[in-house]
Amino acid sequence: MRLPKHEWPNTDGSRGILLFAQLMSEMLTPTTFESFRVYSLDTNSRIFEALELLHDVRQERIPRQVLEPIVEELKWSLKKDPAARNLAGGEIESLLTLLGTSFSLEDFTSHLRLIQKLVGGHYKKTIEHLLLELFDKPDKRMDFRKLVGFYCCHLINLGYDRNHVREVVDYSFFLPRSAHGQKDTREIFELLRS
């Protein structure tokens, strides 16, 4: 058997890059088993949804009980999302404490608005930075997988088409090198911006 001319390097970093590409492709494929699919809403979208719903509850258009599932989803997202916690950890902890009590709608709204401001403008850059910190650390693969999930979800919620993102990943990682030249992870983030 002849060895391939360009073999994938056997390093932690190269295995991390390959894992990134495989996870992105898997999470964005429509036929992927549901538990491995990318989330529908990212943390920013959940905050926006909660603020819209809070407005309707305060205007007495809908009953306060409608908030319960939204609060649970938001708590899950804020606890699990490493980028959001990196950007607004103290405020997130304060909100989670507040949500454990019988809170006022005004307090809930003000916490969410502050978190939205702290997280919103820097989220994508932060999650990309966290991905770059973990891609070559084999002992952090579960954290890496979680980050890739939040990253895919964020890209879709920014308005990127799921198929476009998957095509960029496939083009960059899974087509023969002669078709496009080899790219590193930073270049992939730049491609996704275009």
C-alpha cells in the first residue's frame, strides 16, 4: 500500500482542526441525529426573545406564566455558554440568583439588557478566541465540542445559511488541497465573514 503524498499531521493541533471541521459539518447537516444537531437559538437570540416576551407581559398582553419555559431555556443557555460567561460572568451569576427568587419584571429586564450589551457586540470574536485556545488541547474535547455547537448556532442566528457554512467548511477542509490550498482555522473564520 502506498502512503498518501500529503498525510494529515499527527499533532494535537491538527487533530483539533480536523475535529472542528468534522463537528461543524456534522452539526450543520440536516440529516444529523437531533441530539448532535446545532441548537436553534443562541444565547443572544434567547435574550432577545426573553426581552420581547417580557415587554408583552409588562403590557399585560400575555400572562406571566408564559415566561416559565423561556426562563428555563435562558438559564440553561447562560450556564452552558462559555463565551457569554467569559463576557458577562458576574452579571450572569447575578441574574441566575435573581431567577431563583420571586423576581420583579423590571429587575429581570434590566439584568437582561445589561447582559445583552456586555455580550452582544463581542460574542463572535470571543467564541472564536475560545475555540482557538482549545483546538490543540485533547483533554478539553467536550468543552471544544460545546463551543463549536454555540459557534454554529451563532452563525446561523446571525443570518448565515446553514448550507453555506457547511459548504465553506467542506471546501476548506474536505476537498483535495489542489482545489484551494490549505487553510488554517483563522482563515476559516475569515471565510465565514465573507
